[in-house]
Amino acid sequence: MFLETVAHEGATFFHLAPLAVFVPLLGVLLNAFFGRRWGERGVAIVAVGASGFAFVIAVLQALSLMAHPEGAVVPIAEWITIGDLRVAWAQKIDTLSVTMMLVVSGVGTLIHIYAVSYMHYDVRYKGDPGRYARFFVYFNLFIAMMMILVTGDSYLTLFVGWEGVGLCSFLLIGFWYEMDILGRPSTANARAAMKAFVVNRVGDAGFLLAMFLTFWFFGSLQFDEVFPRVHEVAAEHPWVLLAISLLLLLGVTGKSAQIPLFVWLPDAMAGPTPVSALIHAATMVTAGVYLITRSHEIYAAAPMAQEIAAMVGGLTALVAASMAVSQYDIKKVLAYSTISQLGFMVAAVGMGAFVAGMFHLVTHAFFKALLFLGSGSVIIALERAHHPLPEEGGHGHEHDEHGHHAEHHDEHEPFNPQDMRVMGGLLKRIPVTAWTYIIAALALAGIPPLAGFWSKDEILLEAKHLQPVVYALLSAAAFLTAFYITRQVLMVFFGKPRSEAAAHAVESPRLMTGVLVTLAVLSAVGGFMNAPGVHAFGHWLEHTLGHVPVLEFDPVVAGVSTLIGLVAIFLAWRVYRATFAWTEWSQDPLRRYLRGLYDVLAHAWYWDELYQVVFVRGYRALAGFLAFAVDWTFWHDWFHDVLIAGGYRRLSRFLSQPVDLGIIDGIANGLGNSVRGLALVMRRLQSGYVRNYALAVMLGVVSMLVYVAWALR
Amino acid sequence: MVPTSFYIFLAALLFTIGAVAVLVRRNTLIIYMAVELMLNSANLAFVAFARQFGDISGQLFVFFVITIAAAEVAVGLALIVTIFHTKHSVDIDAMHELKG
Amino acid sequence: MTVPVTWQDVAALLPEFFLVVWASALLLLDVFWIREKRTTAWLSALGFVVALVLAVGQMGRAPLLAFRGMVIADAFSVFLVALFALSGLVGILLAQDYLARNGIERGEFYVLLMFSVVGMMLMARVADLVMIFLALELFSLPLYVMTGFARPRADSEEAALKYFLLGAFASGFMAFGIALVYGATSTTSLPHMVDVIQAGEADLALLTAGAALVLTGLGFKIATVPFHMWTPDVYHGAPSPVSGFMAATAKMAGFAALLRLFVLVFPVVADLTPVLWALAALSMVLGNVAAIAQRNIKRLLAYSSIAHAGYMLSAAVAFADPHLGPQAVAAILFYLVAYVLATFGAWGVVILLERRIGQEGLLLEDYAGLSRQYPGLAAAMAVFMLSFIGVPPTLGFFGKFYLFRVVLDAGFVGLALIGVLTSLVSAYYYLRVVMLMYMKPGEPIVRREPRVQATVLAAAALTLFLGLTAASSLYAWATEAILRFG
């Protein structure tokens, strides 16, 4: 066999690695310039081809690594040279980066294929078919940026990719920037994009500061130069590694949507569903997990940071899972679920269980991508039943020529195809979507032998040994996970249809269902790559992470977690069984048990509102204050009127008092009057503006001279 | 001979008077005169130092400053006259349309 | 006694000489012969091209003191002189259509611009205290007039008067500061001053006070807090091409003299380090935060220019460190290039959108929907905004990178922190422009003025292209432009 020969004799393809970046970039250029001319088919071929090519490259890297597990560094270009600092752009090919490459390009290509069909509908329902090409331009750009991120051999290159994927995320969340998710003219989507960007900048500040510190104390940003010196630096300045790892963690909380910076991810669902699947579930948001794993030497040297990271992850997992319980938007449930699952991963890599965390990253990419794509399939199915496109020749209810449904919904709420309250009974209408969705849901709930079970079990096992508190948090989160996903499945697929659209839903085209089935297979069997006794994935990563102790499979942990899952599913079924007969959604049954708490959960614990009050408003107020008050009102009113004019008035009053008292009469009268007169003139003189500016100059000079006098004393 | 420091103190005093006058006067022409006073106090300091050092270059500087002041007067008066045409006032406080 | 002017003297100042002669001739030609003002514009543009060629011709020569040590032609000054010549050219390209369409095209504008550029070039050449004052006034006086060029518009006149009065006020401090420095060192020649200071014969107290006053004068020109307050008003009221020209070049000129003085002559007054630190920090904070509340794009860019002055000044805080001085100079020169490119570009966009002078098309909302109708222009503006923020791979990113590196090397961690945090703050208002252009529907009205459009696109292309490919070589070039006396 050719492949085996290659694997054994060691033909290497490392030199091809740059193509994983440049071919998607080529796709970007081609579609950007010729996309409109080629039509949808041409765009699709180029985009899927570029992404698929990247996947082939990733597979070749994996094959090469089997023969040469030590990996390679592939230089691409000299980039920045300043004195002793040389930053070359090189790719680091090792088992960790190739794992990420495989996930990004593999799942990415599947989602590309799905999007070919999905976006066909989406651009028509949103009323601008011309935007089809632009979507794939951004999508390919994202793949390229993600490749830069995962293959970078220094923090700087990683940061470039980090910012690049952030940019793509920003562009794609705001893809329908002139409307909200229902197609009504609004800035809602644009605001969501802005929010994601701004919140991420907070995280990026942490990352940047971490880079500064790293460069300061290590003199380099190259992984190969930083990591070997970790112990040396740790011995000299123990706080440095703690600071670096905590600052990196801040970056992680931004990109991977952890407490306190997770607020952008639910809003990011404003992007088209394939975007949510690829960027905001499977790949980009896991970059934080990758970053911690990549920096495992630094974290290992800062145990306190590890504890904090694990706690952040554990808390996020639990809090986000609780928020998912009471959402009605099919994608919002998945968004909070993603935050929660990312919490599992961050907790895992945070406490040092890098293999478990990366393993969950991979399986999660499979089943969460599947869930999102499934939800997209549901949404399109409802849209098509609600008003078919003219090309399908159907007669929908309220069908209109332009496919815009903004214009004729003035009086009542427009139909929201993402609202689970209008679904129900879809199992019979769209069986492929439904069954694949259920497989993914079970995988998420951690039911054996699906993929999610193995990876989650491994995290729980490690947590039990390393940090029992986190273990408790994660177990509770696992319970809520199984509960909310069961709730969702029941609301969407079971019971009776609760709207006309749900009753007439149409199964999605083969291109989409094909992808769903592929991902369902992966979600079902993907867990076996690191199942107890196999540990292929663990051994694979050992080449990069060093020796990883394998914990014995613990039937108690596995049994408990399975039991938790089953109990949660049963409870959800008990609570929501009542809704099966409904033809119209009324009050959520869960609300009867939780009452006020339910609303708190539904509003995501009022987290956004808190930020709005504390940060956004405060910040605006400060900015306004500085611009107007300090620059203008302050100088003018306060300084002039209060200090100078006021002081003068007081002085003149003091001086004229003797006059009033009649102690100095006659001669002094004139003096008092002139002083008072001068005061009046003065006060009118103080209303000038140029004067304020001159006064600022003057004050600056005086304080400089006072300082100089003090310094030279 | 009067010590140099006396001159410098006088110059500093004149300079301060000029600077404060800029801050407190509202007639644009007078403000400009105050600026001239500041420049001339610098001249005084320069000449005093030049005398102390017996150095001609310090005195040269004074001539340049005087020349520049003349050029500034040309520009400044032109501006003030232009504004007087528009606003019929040389009150500096009348100029506060631009702010924020 | 005659003062012989040798050919060497002329050769050292060749671009300036040429421009002075050319501008004087043009002044006469414009009055007596030229009918079309456009001819004056083209001729002055030609003058800048020649000056640029002459400046490039000076590259690689050994440093040369000329005119009895009044000026110097070293690598640093040649670098800046070339940049000034180019800026003059861009200034004319931006201004011509604007002046014509607003009915204020008068031939002396171009002549004034040329004289102003000569003054700026001399700021880079100074080797004597007298020259600093002369050059400063030479470039400022034409700027005052150009600011008021839209007379009888009240805002333009008001801006001119404010700029003039405050500029003269600041010059007073400058002159007095120079007097004190002279008193402390008994010489006006900078190279001699270095010797005097090294021999320990200088009066340190007097020198420090004088340096602080000189800093006031220069700080006014580069618009650092608290000497900045004229900036928003003047940029707002002046005709937009003048604002753009000032924002780019006056800052360069101020920094040229500031670097020469502080890095070469004043390292001994290390006591001023905290003062510079404070000025830089205040500028970064106030400029960026105040910009957030702006609705007028000209005021926004004005506050942004204050902030950028702060960034550049933060590298200059390291002036007293003999090892870091050259690096700081290189970093600031590099940042200036990035800043000047983005500034000219952004002001070019402002000029294209300004409907009637100073009236319509200046609010941020007027940029809504720009990407729909003019994708090239919007993309260019986005590039400038990103470069201002310092997002890779634009030139602005490398500028900040090199700057903060110097700041960190000098040990001013706090200042670097402020820099990083304020540039994050700045992302808020810069990105708001991008968001308006790309995500808000609107019907912007844009002038079709090919010269301005070409300038904007070229600036955007350079900002991106240099960032992607030539950042290192540009920095290497800036590093070679080391300051020297002989």
C-alpha cells in the first residue's frame, strides 16, 4: 500500500504545510474578484475546493507525523526584524497543531458543503442573493486565519491568526448587518457584531499584555525559545509566570466565551447558522483551549493559575448550562450549551488534563457542529414551509415576490423560524434531520457509547482526581446539559406541530442531510479514538505534550455520569410530557417548578444588563465628562468663574468691607469702587474661550517649572 | 555693573506680566501686545546673557526675534482686521463658535 | 566683513534653497503672468517633486554642518526633508480641487504652503537655537494664514485667530526658554552646547527650566496635553486640506526639533523625564477618551492626532538614555511615516465627503452607507482607521510595536500599559467610523475628484503594502537616520 509505505518509510509532506494557509487565501481572492461572475455553483466549487484542499494537506501532515512524530518547523517568511528581535513567520507542525488542523479543515469542509445549500436559501429569504459569494469569501478567509493561528510557531503569529479569526467572526456575525434575525430593518445584527468585537478586545488586551511580559522576561515569543526557559524564569521571578498565565486566561475568556467575557457569544448567533456551527461552536471559540494547551509548560509552572482556570471553566460550564435551560430560540440554547461545553474544556486544560480537554474539543466539534447544522436545517425547513421560494413553485401562506418578509408584518410579530414554541412534531416531517439531531443530543448528554460520553467522562475522571470542587461543578453542569438538550429535542421534534409551518415542514436537500449524516457517524464513533484501552489520541498528543499519565477507567465515575444523564433525560421528559398534546405553546411547564428563578435564567442572569449599567454607561459617561466637562465646562466654569472671578469677588468684597463699614471713607471710596468696578470688568473678561486654552498652556508650564524646582532642590 | 541676575529677574517679571495679560485681557490687540511683551522679555534676557558672556551670537538672536515679531505683527494684524470686518469687534470672547 | 557663503553651504540646503527660490518666483509669476490658478498649483507641485529629488540626492552623504554651524545636513534631516517634500506634494493634491470648488483658490495658498514646508525642513536641519526659533516661525506663520484662508467664513477666521494668538503665546515661552538655555550654556550652537554640557560647565537648573519652556513651545506644535487645546478648534475651523496638512506635517516638524534637542543635547536634563512621561500619558488618555464623544469627523481626527502625539512622545521619554536614544528616534520616525500616511488618507476622505465648506458632510453619520456606493473609498478609510488603532498587518501596527518596544526597553512599563489600554479605547471610536460605513444604510454624497481619490487610495495601498512587506526595511531605513552633529 502506498500510504503504508509512506507511513513507514517516512516520506514527509511537511513542506506542503504552508498551502493549508495559502490555498484558502487563494479561494478568498478568486471568489472576491470573480465570485459574482461565476454564480453560486462556481463560488461553491472554489470555496469547498479550497477548504477541502486544506483538509488534504492536514491529512498529509498527519501521515508525515506518524513517521516523524517529532514534527517540523516550516519557515515561510522573514517578517519583523528589529535589532536582536527576529520574528519569522514559520509553521510549527506537531501532533497538537495537526489535530487542530484536521478539526478545522475537516469539520470546516463539511460545513462549507452544508453552507453551499443553506446559503442558497438564506440569501434569498433575506432578499440579497448577491451576497452569496461574499459569504464564502469570509468563510475561506476564516479557514486561512485559523490555519495561521493553529500552526503559528510563536505567540506573535498565533496572535495574528487570533485577530484574523476575530475579524472574520465580526464580519460574519454582521453578515446581515442591516437587519435583525427576522429580516426586519434594524441595527441589531450590526450591534451584535460590534459587541463581539469589543468584548474580544478586552480579552485581547490580556493576551497582548501577556505577550509583552513574555517578551520582557524571555526575550522571545517563539514557543521553542520560551518553553525551555520556563523553569529558569520561574526560579528568578515566580510571579511572572502567574501573571502571564492569568493574562492569557483573560484572552481565553474572551475568545472562548468564558466568565466574565462570555456575553458576546449568544448575540453572535445573529450570523447565519453555518457561521454559528463553524466559528462559534466547532473551531474559533476553541482557540482559547488550544492556547492553554499550547502554553502547557507555562501553566504547569503556575499552579495557582491552573486552579483559577479550572474554576473559571467549571463555573462557566454550570452557569451557562443553567441559562440554556429556559431559552426559546433554538440557536440560543445551543449557544449557551457551547459556552458550557467550552467551560468543560477550559476546566480540563486548566487543571492540566490537556489530553482530556483536547479530546473533548474534537468530539464537541463533531456533535456541536451537527447540532447547529441540524438547527439550521430545521430553520430552513420552517422557512420553506412558511413561504416557499418562487423557484420551488410552492404556494406558501403569506408568500411574496421578493422573499422579504419585512414589509407586510406591521401589526403583529413576524414569523420567527428559530422560535421553538412554533415547532413540535418535526420528527415525522424531517426525519433525517431529526434522527441525526437526536444522536448529537445524546452525544452531548453523555450517553454511552456516543462520542461525548468518552470525552466528558475523561474530563470528569481527571477532575475527580485533580480538583474535586470542579468535579462537582461539572457534574451539576452535566445534569443540566442532559436536561436542556432533552427539553429542546422534545420541544422541536415531538408532540404536535404548533404552527402551520411546522405542520408542513420540508426535509432539507440531500447536500445538507448528507453532511448531517456524516457528522452523525462521527459523533457516534468519534469517541473510540481515545476510549479506555485504546488511548490512541493520548499517545498521539504525547509527542507534543510529553508523557501523559493515563488514569484507569473508573466504572463508578462513568456510571454516575451516565446515571446523571439518564435521570436528567427522564426528568425533562416528565416535565415536558404535558406539552405533547399542545397545539399552541402556553406557559413553559418548567416555570411552574422554578417560578421567578426561571425568568432569571431566561434573562441569562441579567448579566448583560449588569455590564450595561456598570461598564458601558460608566464608560460613556466618563468619555462625555472628559470631552465636555474637563475640556470645556471644567476649565471655563469652574476655573474661571469659581476660582478667579469668585476669588476676585470675594477679595473685592473683603476689600470693600472697610468702605461699607465706613472706616475708610472719602479717599478710599474711590479705591473700593474701582476695585469693585474692576471686579465687574474682570468677571466679564473671564468669559472668553481662547483664554481658557492659554490658561491650560500656562498651567502646564507652571506645573512643569514647579516640578523642575522641586526635582532640583 | 548691574549683575546679570537683576536683568533676568526683570525679564522674568515682564514675561509673567505678559503671560498674565494674555490670560486676562479681552481685546485681541492688547493680547497681541502682551505676547510681544513676552518676546521682548526674552530679548532682554538674551542681551543680558550675551553681555555677561561677551558673546555676539546672543545679541544676534535678538535681532531675529525682533524681525520675526514684525512678521508676526503683519500676519496677526491682517487676521485681526479680517475678523473685524466680519464680526465688527476685536473682542476675543466673541470667538467661541468652535468648541466641544 | 563679508560672510562667505560657500557652495558647500548651498549644497547642504539644496532642497530648501530651491524651494525658496521657486516659491518666490511663483509668487511673482502668480501675480503678473499666470491666469489659471491651476497652473500655480501644478508648478508648486513640480517644485516639490524637484525638491524631493534633490533631497533623495542628499541621501547617504556624510553629516555636514553648514552656514557656520547654523544648520546640519545629516541622515535624520534628509529623511525628514524628503518626507516633507512628499507631504507638500500631497498637500497640494488634496487642496487644489477643494479650494477651487469652494471659490477660495488664490495663488498665494500654494506659495504659503511651500514656505511653510521650507520652515518644516529647516526644523529638521537645526544646529543652532536661533534656527529653531526661525524655522518654527517660518513654518507657523503661513499655517496661520492658511487656516484663515476660507475667509470670510467665521469659523475659518476664528480658527486662524485662535491658532495665531495661542501660537504666538507658545512662541513667547519658547523664546524665553531659548534665552534661559543660552544663559545656562553660554552658546547658541548646539554642537558647542554638547561640549559645554559634557565639560560640566552648564548651569543645570537654568538649563532644565529652559528646556521645560522649550518643550512647551514644541509641545504646542505637536499638540500634547495640556498644550493641545487649540487643536480641535483649529482643525475644525480650518479648510479641511489645511487641517490635514497641519495634522501630518506640523507634528513631524515639531518632533524633528524635539528629538534633535532632547536626544542629542539635553540628555543631561534627565530630570525632565517624568515631565515628558506625564505629557505623553495625558495626551494618550485625554486625546483618546475625548475623541469618543465627538460627532464631527474633523474634531475626531483632531483629538486622535493629540493621542498620536502622545504615543510618539512616549518613546521620546527615553531621551535621557544614551543607548535607547537612537532606537527611540527610529521608532518615532517610523511611527511618523505610518501616522502621516493614514492622516493624509483620512483627511482626503474627509475632503471628498465635505459638501460645502465647513457645513455638510462632516458628521460621522454622513459616512453611513459609504461602503455600498464607494467600496474603494470605504475600504481605504477602514484601512486608515485600522492603522490608527494599530491592527496588524497595517503600518500602524508596526509603528506601535516598535514604539512600545522602546518604551518597554526603557523600563516605562506603566507608560506602555497606558499606551496599550488607550489604543484599545481608541478602537471604539475608530471602529465606529468603520461600522457606520459598512453597517449603516445611508446615501453619502461623494465628490469625484480624481487627484484626491488617487491620493487616498495610494495612501491606503501604502499603509497596507508597507505593513505587509516592507515594515522591516522601512524600520531599517529609519534606524539609519541617526541624529548626529558631524
